[in-house]
Amino acid sequence: IKMKKEYKVEIIKEGALWSILFGQGKLQFKKMERVMNDYGEKGWDVSFQLIERRRLLFFWSREAAIITFTRSKQ
């Protein structure tokens, strides 16, 4: 019997205003911890995490954390 899994993807972006004003933003680690803990309490595990740089307007860019969660399907 093969166990089925389900997946969820969460994207956490750094603040756009911070990126525009200072040319470099910073990811919200407290928000990332809160999201991961919330999913963890519901039985989800972090399966994969990626930090990506996304374009913002013409001259700026900002980072986004893409977190994939997985758990056995109920």
C-alpha cells in the first residue's frame, strides 16, 4: 500500500519598501518561523525550501522564501 501525500507551498517575501529605500531588503525570519511552526503543529513537515530573487519594478529586486510543506494524506 502506497501512502499518499499532500503538499502546500508558502511564499514569504521581503518588504518592497525596504528594498526600494535601501537597495537591499531582508527576509522576515520571525514570519518564516511563525509560518513553519503553524504548519508543524498541523502535522506538516518542511520538504523543500528555496530563496529566490524576484524583480521589483525596473531597478530593484527582492528576495522571497518559497517553502514546500508535505504530510501524509488523511
